[in-house]
Amino acid sequence: MNDFFLYLVQVSAGLVLLSLVYKFLFEKLTFFEWNRFYLVGGLCVCIILPLVSVSAVLSVFEPTPGNAIINTVEIQADFSSQIVPFTFEIYPTIQSSFYETLLNTLLAVYITGVLYKVVLLIRSLSFLSRLRRKATLIKSESFCKTYTQNIQPTFSFGKSIFLHEDSVVLSSLELEQVLLHEQTHIRQYHTADIILFEIAAIAFWFNPCLKHLSDALRKTHEYLVDKYVSAVSNDTVGYGELLVKLAMQHSGTRLTHTFSDSQIFSRIKMLTKPKTNPMQKIRFFSVVPMLVLIITLVAFIDSCKPDSDKGSDLSGLSASSPSGAKTIAVISWEGNEKYSDDELTGFLGLKPGDIYDSVFTQKRLYDGKGVVSRYMDDGHLFFRAEPVITENGGQVDVKMKIYEGEKAKFGKVIIKGLKKTDRKKVLDLISVKEGSGFNRSALILSQSQLSKSGLFKSDAIAINPLIREKVKGDEFTTVDMEFEVTEL
């Protein structure tokens, strides 16, 4: 979830930068084709770039060594003694309940906004669909002319031009200009741009800069079409008068291109504005340092991620992966009796051919369904596993030396730190029962329930195992569990 919100922040920052650059550098230029490319291309870059691992892309260009150097490294472990030092650790650590609640609340708000925007888009599409079904259609090769009886202005969507039958009386020349205007929208695929921005508005509904960019794109579409139609008709003044004649009409949906709208004055201004000096195109090259800045920021954020996060994607990659990563040649086990080698390898979730990463391997050992969890959930409190890694050029042999140890059972449940909270109420939150077999998952669940109860400080809950001296003839070692809490 953290990565998802980080992605939203990265895209939003890119949209803010994209909007500011357009506002101050490009908005008043008459290079409408360039402006359109900047707006559409910039949106795509902002959405896609944070999804790309820049460090992985750059690593493709790193030189690979010509000759592999063979090293052999062994981590020795002594399992001869039945008495092992005991270290109790619950993995993973339970996060603050406040932090979890905040993330869940933000996610709920985000999903609500997304659903609202989806409903608006569906309503707009339904409106256009109903309008088209009730209209009189006249099809041609490149577009479909649609006469409606509703009081609607002339507008286009997709390959359809919607005309009102008798709302405004137009001369044949004016009607020809109106149709040419909407046909130009169709030929230049402006609806595709609008749909792209509407979909982006669903995912990033909370960012006001996206609406500014969308409005700027719609203006650019109109500038492009006005420029073309006035040039073809060779009558800029007459075309401007037609815009005024049909001014202040609105189609009722943001998905369409209305012939004349509330932006009429800016359109006429652009229509009569002298062409910008071609040398001003050099401004667009300012996008290059901006793109470099964005790539640098993404690479920096990517490099700041914990190694364990990066390692979680290593499983299943082939030996041809870049940057000299070593792959696993063999996985073997030593000291196991309860499970077979194949079963343990399946629990580990790695296989020959995967990239070897020490942090990720440790994580796989200790995660919710990993090797350590399997043993410790079945009473093997003293279980240990240590990897012995032998490197050989671009490959490694992984030997897991394990000590299964004796089984243990829960003894007394001790609660320290209670002053005002009823002990029975706390015991109801603890899944550990006296006399039952030791179970690591029960301890994790107990810690989680205590943390979320609202009775104690979530970051000050400690679990201390107190191992009793083993009684002769007893199959299990008894361990009392001390839960140390701090009340709110």
C-alpha cells in the first residue's frame, strides 16, 4: 500500500510540474501541434515513468566483466550441541495501529473519489449513446452526421457529428464551415486525447492540475481546428463572426468538442494573433532538463527503497539478468527429519535459476509461510536455519543447515504493566493457551490484537519467553510467555 501511495505522489508531482511549465512557457504560443504533443506526451510520461525502475534500466548499460572470478565463501555453523542460545523474534513487526488506520482511511477516500468519477464518465457515455439512438443518422466514409431533436449545440464525439435540426438557422457556407470544423476534430483524433485525460482524471481525481491540463488540451484542439478551417475557407473574419453567432452553447458533457463555447474570446484572439516567431520553439527544449530532473528524482526514490523491497521481485528471474547478479545453481538441506528436501525447498519459495539475494533469502525463511514459520508453528521453538553459500563465478550453491530442536509447549501467561485494565479482558485478546503446543503465529496474532485493542501503546508491546528447566521424562520443554504492555 505504501508503494501505491508513493506512486500517486510521484505522478501528482509530475503533473504539477507539467502544468506550471505549460502555463509559463507554452500557453501563449501559436505552435498548437507542439502544445498538443507536450500535453498528451507529458501526461503519459508522468504516469509511466514512476512505474519504471530507472536503476534497472541503467544497469543494462553497465559493462560486464570478461572473466568471472571464482570465489568460495562458507558460513560454518555448529549444530553438535543440543543446547542452543535462544533468541525470540516475531517477524514481521506489527506496525502502528494509527498508521494502519490512516492508510486505510486514505484508501477509502481515494476509492470513493474513483467510483464517483467512474459514475460521471458512465453517465456522459450513456447520455451520448441515448442521443445517438434517438437521432437521424447520415453516414459517410469518414464520419457519421447525426441530426438530433434535443436542444443541443453542434458537437462531435468519436466519428459522429451531432447537429440540431432547427435550433439555429445557418447559411450553406456557415453550415459547411461548421461541418468542416467538426470533421477536423474527427480526422485529428481529438476524442482519443479527451478519453485519455478522462481516464487519468479517474485515477488522479484529487489533483487540480490535471483539470488545468485537460482544459488547456481542449483549448489547443479548438485552436488547431480554428486555424485549419479559417485557412481553408480563407475568411478569418467571417469564421470569427460564426463563432460569435454560436457562442455560449454547451453540449452538457466534457467528452465532446462543441463548435462554439465559453472560450470564444480566447479562440478569436488566437485566430487573429500573429504567428509566433519560429525561434521560440527553442522553449520546448526546456522540457529536456525537466525530464532529466524527474528521472533523477525517480532514481533517487528507487535507490532509497529498502533492499528487502527490491529483493521481493527477484524470485523467478533468469540467469540472463543484468548487472552481474548471481543465480542459484543448487539448493540442498542438511539436518532435516520432519520435512523432505523438496518440501523445504517449496516452503522457501526459491528454485535453481532464481537470482540469489541474501536479504530476500532470509525474508523467505521467516515470512508467514516460510521454513521457520512451518517449524515454529508446530512447536519447534528452538529451530534454527543457517545458509552456507558457495560462490562459483556467476552461480551460487545454497546449502541450508538446520537444527530442528525439541518441541515446546506454552506454560503460564504472564501480563506485566496492567494498572487499570481488567486482566481477563486482556487474556481474551491473547491467543496463547496454557498447555498447548508452542505456535509462533499465535504470538503474532496476540501481539496484533493487543496493538489494535486501543488499550495499550502499540509500539510498546513486548513478548518475553521464560523457559523452564525441562522435567525428566517430559517430551516438551515448557515456556512461560510474559506479555509486557504500557497502558494508554
